[in-house]
Amino acid sequence: MPEPVLRANNIQANVAPGLRMPHQQIIALGGELAAVRRLVVQLTPLVTYCAEAFAYHEERLEIAKQTATFGRESFTAITSGQGRRWLNFAIGARPLADAGIAAPAQADRSFALGLPARSTTLGDPKQAGTPGHKSGWVVGAPDAPPDLLLILGSDRADTLLDFVDNVLLAATTAGLQLLYSETGTRLENDEEHFGFRDGISQPGVRGTIGDDGAFPLTRRKLAPSTDNTSPEFSAPGEVLVWPGEFIFGYPMQDPNHFRRPLPESAVDPFLVDGSFLVFRRLRQHVGAFRQAVRDLLAQLTAFGEFNDVNEDWLQARLVGRWPSGAPVQVFKDADPRDPPGSLDRFNNFAFRNAVEQVTTVEGETIPGAASDSDGLLCPFAAHIRKVNPRDARTNFGPATQTQKLRLLRRGIPYGAPAKNGDDDDAADRGLLFISYQRSIRGQFELLTQDWMNSPINPEGSTGHDVLVGQVRLGGGGRTGVFARQSAGPFRKIMTERDWIEPTGGGYFFAPSRQAINIFLAEIT
Amino acid sequence: MVASFGAPAFIDDLGPGPLAAWSAKVHGWFRDAQAGLPASGRLYNMIDSEAPDAAHALIPWNGFPRKFTLRWPTDVERRWQTAETIVTADMDGRPAPYFRRQGTGFVPRLLPFRDQDEYCEWHTFRGAESGEIERIVFTSENPEYWQHLAESDEALLLKLYRDLISTDVAREDLFFNEDVFIRGFSNGQVVPLNLNGKYNPLNRWNTHNGIMHLTHPANSLGAEIQLAADATVLRRSSAGDLIADDGDLICCAAYGGVNRSSDPTIGGRINELVRGGNAVTINDPVGLYIGEIDLQPIEPPGGISAADCWKVVRGNGADRMILRAEFALPEGSGFRLEDVFVGGEPLRFGAQLAELVTVVIHGRGFGKAGQAPTANCEAKCCRRPDIPALQQLADLDGVCPDINPVVEVPGEENFVLTATDRDADTVISAEELPNPYSRV
């Protein structure tokens, strides 16, 4: 089946291909429906859609390739004049319900319930007063649910500041209350605050852009393969997924086949070209993490067969990658730091099956990787394996089903990076986690609650996602399991420290251009 | 090696004689399954052979039926309700394989069961008058064990039913008092076996009015052992390649339910172990087990913890061998179970908890030299045109039906539960009587 032509002037840009701007502001607003509508009327002309962002990023990446600039620097190379002012927004459950628009709540029960109600399901503390409990959140606490979430982006920090001022003025003029406003900044090498490059692995969204469907939304770095039973890749390790998994109104991924689309059921017009947005403000306690790694290392090295490992080795196994992003499954012994070629070198691996060497359409040869079905290279509990088991079966069924639990991650760090030795500083820093998906309940929540926070899912006796999991204390802590040989012994290490603290968030729906008009049309 | 097989979770119901008889039964199922494989087969049993370096492999899957989640991915309420409906035929229209005589042949004797086919079942006990939830009970106990218990110690059977379900249970409630037939064997011939006077595994205290053990026709230990055996055979595609994908394997070998979380996962893992050069088995004590429940999303009222409400009644949680567990508020709490919040909303269905349950089997394997048996495919999968997210097994040379690019979703008014009695009038011969514990 040919890939669908995406309605690129109707889909908000942060859904696909992503704003990706190095400077972003997340703003949460609350107020009456009329005030929400007044602001949306003003924001409508400012919204950035997929087509514009796609054209911009294609040009940026082309220049980046020619000038060998990556990450934040690639924006500098293309920036001119005043800088860009990009805006996307999403609406909470309450204003939609007040407007009589029921489709999003019917499409996702968790959206209707809201993040505060679902917070403990994600592993957040149950006891009020405990760090991370929803009652203490800086945004999205139960008594102050955001009705609108704005995401502003720019390639220039000063432009963003000015843009934010203008939008906040418009918001207050419309009668909305400012609940939260925070700046996110892409860090050097796209690291997160623990010092690991983030965002290397994303699903390759199928679909084309342009009237004649001339441009694939996701660049195809590999020639199409003729094998119809295995996953198809847009780039090494980047599995192509049908767009209906993220955007309403398109074919979804068949749960029983890697390549076949699942026919889309009839979709309410308000949902078409829209997507559910999850926002989680996750504070990262860098000092606590570093200290916990030292404690975990002491536990692990007490087992004779692990007495040769060090902190770098253990941290990399908790993540599944070295700080540069290099996967431990491929780079077993040390961090190569810069990729010996493109970043694709850091993504060409699977867990259950060996992956062959491939050559990209541009002629770069990307080495393959050995299989690791016993978790000897990349432990089952490693963060990247827990949240994306790639080709592995899970407790939800075969590997084809695993492709239906993917997210489009659009997060960005906030706060100043910690310096070495700042273990005890009290600075607030972390990740403004944002993901887009068709189903909050069936994607984001399922992989968080059922995989990250479980000691046995998705692959067996795996241990928790020690890095990001939120297993409550008193329940035996979070465990990681390590082995040198398939038959064991299996060494369990455990921590009761929390270094990721949820401090806010919310569930929203990112409407299409058409849906925004429906939302506003209800005014009359 | 072991001298004998233990009762599931080493539960201590049985005296030495009945326990030895149970071991012999399990041993027999393994040997039958092994006998169906070539001499180079990779299934072993722990009584006859074992290697000192055999390793444990925990195989987990979700307890809530995947078929309902695939069928109603967004309509959570509907799948909760449907999963708790007692039926006489499952979602595909298949009744339990019990029959009554009609003329010279047999027609289905429709008996009730739970359409919960992931080797984990639950029952929501509600007050007769109030309709309020009193407790929710989960089981992974296989029906063969209870059949054995009924044959071994009728008094104990009755005591356990009374202790665990209701003091109102009467002996006659648990045994057939009519002619009901299943497939039996005599002198190597298939013969109808009359169960009149024998234990009725689908009695009302194990269906409409309670729960003691698994009831879905596919949820049996014998079927599980046979699935393990069949999954040890490596499979080749039409192109001659060894099949490694779990979904492709189960469609090719037809060793279980293709729309479940369980069967593709179990079979896929076993086949993977064999592909890796291992002989495999199911660990002693052979059984199906609840591995864990995630209590984190559960918020009881009044300072009560979720752990205070979850009680393992049979088996044990520490070894991930839970046979029976119960969710109820502590006695005298003064609250109702409807006051408990699960995932941010009041508890109304046991299904809300079932979605938090992980079921497991304990696999075991050791390295074994030589070539494992290999076979070509016996079947393939086609999508169901009415629900393309679901598959059905088909003949290799059959043509799969066309799938419309847009599927019409039935509205609330015209929706009909597909579990029907449609086969009730089909007369079959004694030779055609199906195995009471089929896998599909």
C-alpha cells in the first residue's frame, strides 16, 4: 500500500517533524472557555504547521551536512535576521468538554481523566507532601489544571524572549491566568542533564509531503528492502511506522505485521490530523544520581565477575548508551565519543536478532550488531531497552505489537547544566518531557507503567528501569539484573534513591488547523 | 532432575498417594508430548533427564485478554464489561467441548465459562442484593488439577469450595447429574466418555457464582505442555529460512491462539531457546502462575494500602507462583470496594485489576548438541475482515479475504456480542468429538 500524503498544512509542526528549535518556552494557561477561545483566535495565525517546519529543517540539515555542523550549531548556520517565531498549542480536557467537543475524551479515557488522576499509575508518589506528589507540582497540580499548553520555539534566545512577552500579553488580555512559563534549551551535543546524548532513536513516521507526495516526511537513508515480513527502516535502526500511530486520520500499524497498515476506523472530524500530547516536567537530581551510581557500583563489584567495571561502565549500562549516545551493545568496552561517521552508527542494532551491516543511499557503510537475547551486552533493565525493546517480544505479544508502543518525543532540557562536583547543588534542572501519540493510555502510559516500572516486563526477569523508573520506595526499590553468561549467575543490584522527580505536567490534545476552526466555530 | 513433579506451586492439598498420581499424570503428559516429536526432539521432562547447568527462563504476559484490547482499543469500558461476561461460546463463537446425545450423534451441551483466555481468570463477587463488589478473585489454577483433586479427595474438594467460595456450595452442585460427553479413549479408539456423576469443572460456583480454577477451553495445563512441545520444532518459511518472529511462528505452526499475548510469547520464547541450541521444559512444579500485580495504580481509601487488599490465597508471590489471589478491603474497614480508585477512577470491574496482572510460566533449558527437528508450515494467518486487528488461522493454500481500507465501527445500538450459540444444532459423530482441552 502506498504511504499516505500527509495534510502538512493541517498538522501542527511539533507533532511532525517537530519544532526542534534550540530555544523553547512551555507556557500553561488556565481560564474560562471564552477566554481560551479569545486567545486561540489571536494565536491561530501564528501556529506553525508541518509543511513549514519540514521545509525549514530540510534546508537546515542540508546546510549542516555540507558544513559538518550538528545539534544547536546547525541552527546558527541557517539563522538570519530576527530569528524564527514558531508556535504550537494544545488544549486540555476541560475547555473541550465545555465546548461540547467530546471526541478526544471518547478516544482516550486517560486524557479524559487527566494526568493528576493517572499520576500514581505512572509510579508517582501516593502520599501528599512526598517529593513528586501531584499536590506539590509547579504546573498541572489537581487544583490548577492547565487549559492551554503553548510551545514557543525560536532559533535565537533573544527572539524567543520577545515572542514570549508578546504571547503572554495576549494571554492576559484575553483573560487567561498564567499558570506556568519555563524556558527549555537544547544542551551541548543534545545531552540531557545526566550527560547522555538524547533523542537518537525515534520512530520513522511513514507518509509523504507535497501535492504529489514527492517528499517522504522521514528521510529515507536506506533503499527499500524487498523482504515483506521484517521491519522496514528509514535509516539504520529507525523502523518505519504508519502515521496513524501518532496522528489521527491515517492508517495505523498492524499489530500483527511489521509493514502492513491497519485500516483506520472512521474518525471524528475534530480528531483528524490531531494528536494527543503528554507533558511531564521531570526534575533531575544529578548529584543523587551520581551518588546512587557509586552505591550501585559497590554492590555490583562485590560480585567477583564484575570487579573490573567502573562508574562509566555502569552508568552506560543503566542507560544502554555511553554519554556520546554510542550503544553499549555495539561499543562494548568504551565510549567512542564522536561517532566514526554519522549518528546512524549509534542506532543500527536490535536486541533479539543480529543486525547486518548496511550501506546508506549516500554510500556510508554502517556496521551491524550482534544479537543480545540474553541481555549480556545491554541489560534488560537498561533504559533504552525498557522503553523501546525494538525487535523483542513483550508481555503484550509479538514484536509486531511492540511497534505500537512508540512515541514521538519532543522533550527539551530546562535549567543550567550541573558541573562536575556539583553533586549537592540544589539547582532545579531536568527535562520538559513532551510526547505525541495516538493513545496516551495505549502508548505513553503502557510503556511507563507496565515496562519501566515492572521488574519482569517486558522481557522476563529484567529488573526495573533503574534510570527513569518510578517504583515507589518501600516496595523493594528499583532493581537491575546483570549477568556475564547466559546461564547466569544473575546479579541483582538495588537502589531506593529517587533522582527523577515529577514536578508537573498534563494531558492535552494538539488540534489540526481544521479542528482549531471547529473549536472556534462553536463560539456562535 | 527431580524424583517426581510437585503439585502446582507445591500446594499441599494432596496426600502422598494422590500427589504421586498427580506427578504421574504430569509425567504422562510430557511423555505423550515428547512421543509426538521426532527422536531428536528438544522437549525434555525433569524426571527423565536434566543437565546440571540448566537455566531458568521466566516468560511473562499480560493477564487481560489481548483480543479484547485489539478489538476495542479505545472503548475501555466495553472491553472491561465484555471480559467479565459469562458466555457459552467465546468471541469467535466456539463453545466448550461438551456434548449431549442427539440420535446417533452428538450436539454441543452449552456450558458457561469465562472468555478470559490468557491463562488467568477472575471473578467479581457482588452482593446479591446491593450489587456492590465484595471481592475480586484471580486464579491461574489449571482445571486438570481440580479434576484430579475431585477424583482423589471429594471431601477436600467440597471443603475448598466452601472455604474459598461459599458455604452454600453443595456436593451436587459440583458434579454432573446428566449425560454429558467428552472425547475419551478406549483400546486406542476415540469413544464418547460420559461424565455423568463426575466433577463438572464448569459448575455454577466456578462460573456464574464464583471462581475456583480456569474455565476457558484453551486454559489448561495439558494444552500448555503440548504448546511447549510443538514450539520446540523449528519452522521454515516457504523460502526455506528459519522463522524467528513470534507472530510468524504461531501462524506457521498453529500451536495456539494467534490473538493472545500468551501463546505467541510462550511459543516464541521456547522456539528461540531451541534455535539457540537448547533443550527445554517447563520447570517443576509445572503450572501456570500469576507472576505479579502492579499495585501502584491502586489507591484505597482511609489510609489503607493496596498491599493490605491483595492477598495471595494459594501459591506464593515470592517465587512468582501465585495460584489464587483475592482483592478485598480489610475486614471492618468501613469502606466499599467502589471507594477504591484504580488508575484514577472508582473500582467497578475486576477487569481494571486484570489489566495490572502479569501471568508467567517458568521455562527451563540447557545446551544440547545436534540438530533440532525442523518442519514446514502447517497453516497461515489471515486478517478478519470485520476486525482487521485480529487474525484467524487458515489453510496454507487458502485465500485470505479482502480487507476494506476503512472499517465501519458498529454503533452502540446495533452492537451484538459475538459470543453466540450458533453451533448448538450441529450434530457430530463420536469420532469428531474434540479434545476438551484444546489450545485454540
